[in-house]
Amino acid sequence: MLKLFAIVAIVPASILAILGCGINLESVGVKTDKYYYQIAIEARENKHYGLSNQHIGILISEHPKSPLIPKANTLSKKNNADLASIDQSINQRNEQKKFASIEVIGWSCSLLQDSKTVFCEGRIKNLLNKKIPNVDVILTLYSQSNSLISSMRIPIDAKPITTNHVYTFRMFPRYKPAIHKATIEFHSRGSKIPTFPSVNDKEVKKTWQGKEKDLDQKKTRDLFKSVPNRLE
């Protein structure tokens, strides 16, 4: 009896009060199995599958007798399946990239309706271990019903484009209010260049100018300053 009293005596009164009153341990900073399970769910919802698995690992390690472990294991299996799918997608993209000569880092077209201007720009990178000569960009514009509106071809500024360098192209095709979609291709000496990722149709973004709009007059003038004479 004396030994039991001695053990109880060394337990802080605050902890005894918490246990006696049934206070939620998480409210005083104690990380329970429910805490780890909940943040594992939140991490998965945000597509952070690896982080979700880390929280599950801590749950199992620190709370080996938790009734939440079966659910946590199921959650971990879903995370592993999604991680495997991502790895497969990355491997497929890498395989496709092996056969490409140019990487399209990004491109877009805008229809500036107030100034009746079409502005297209993009960036490409040479993936080969050699220079690519005489690279042309071919831009084709379509209506919403897929009717051909116009097409234009311009040479890339750098001739030829060198290995691992990134080049920017800008194009100002003739304005037509019916423009809805655009496609681009890259040719070298008349032959189409394999690109990664493959370039599909892209919707032309419609932009209205004004004081509180996306592009103001000054920015439009700055865009035209960078246009080489051959595009006029």
C-alpha cells in the first residue's frame, strides 16, 4: 500500500487532473493516434502521398496497439498505389522524351480584343547533343468550329539552336475575332521536328485592355518593341 502511494505521489498533479477530468490529450499538446491518422488523411487529400505514409509510420511506431492501424494500413496501400502510378507516368514521359529533339517548355496565345492584336509566345529547348539548324515555328489558327483561319511561319532567332539552350519565340499573326484555337509545330529544313511533350490544340485566351484589365497599353507597346523586322 505504501509503494502504491509513493508511485501516485510522484505523478504530477496536473496530469492526474487531466486524466481524472477526461480532457482531450491533443488539447494539451499530446499527439495521439487520431492526430497522426488525421494529418495522414489531410496529406493524402493534398496529394502528398509520401508525407501521408510518413505520418502513418509514426502512428504505428508510437501507438502500436491503436485501433486505427488497420485503417492506416489501408490508407498506406492507396498512397503506394498512387505513388506507383506517378512513377509509371514519369517513366513513360522520360521514354517519350528520348525520341524528341525539342522540348516545348510552354507556349500560349492571347487575343487582345481592344487593340485587335494576337500575341503568341513560347519557349523551347534543344534536347539533342548537337545543334539543330534552320528551326522554324509554324503557327496555325482555327475557329471554334475547327475551320482554318490562317497560318504563319517564322524562324527562331538563333540559327542554329544549340544544345541545352532555351529560346523564346514571339509571333503576331493577323487579328481575326473568330480565332479560338491555335497549334504549333517546329520544322528544320522542311521536316517536322519531334517535340516533347507533343503539341496539341490550345485555346486562345481572350483579353480585354483597360485600366483594370489584364494588359495595359504600355505592356502592349513593350511587346511590339521586341518584334524583329521580319515579322512586320
